[in-house]
Amino acid sequence: MTADPRATDGERAAATLHELVERQARRAPEAVAVRCGGEELTYRELDERAVRLAAHLAGRGLGPGGRAAGRPSHWAGAPRCTSPCWRC
């Protein structure tokens, strides 16, 4: 992900990874966020999947400071597992 050149150092430092993904999904939703082998996920797809998984985890009682474990079947799926955990 390319940092917003208009952001100050403090703004970049204060943003979490999932906040950066959300911002990029709003700015360029169809830009490729993750590419691994033949699979690609856009920022929109990555953000949508993160929102769905975060809701699922919250429904199972995961909240701020909680821990979750996941086993993605391939690398491109890793952001789908980790980004939502940062949202909780």
C-alpha cells in the first residue's frame, strides 16, 4: 500500500493497518491490494471480507484485546484472517 503523500508523519504513524486498508478501499476500491500467484484481491474485496469476518468473530464473543487463531489455506487469504482481528 502506498502511503498518502498528503498525510503527515503523525497521521501515518497513528493509523492502524485496518484503517489504512479502509482508507484505500474508499480511495481506490478496485486497485489490487493482495496478489499471490494467480489470485488477486482488490481493496474493496479485502475490506468487505474483513468486515464479514470481524462481525463473525464479534458474534462469537471476540472483543478488544481478545485473541483469535486462524489457519488460512494459502497466503492470499492471510489478510482475510488478520485484518478483521484488528477491527475487534
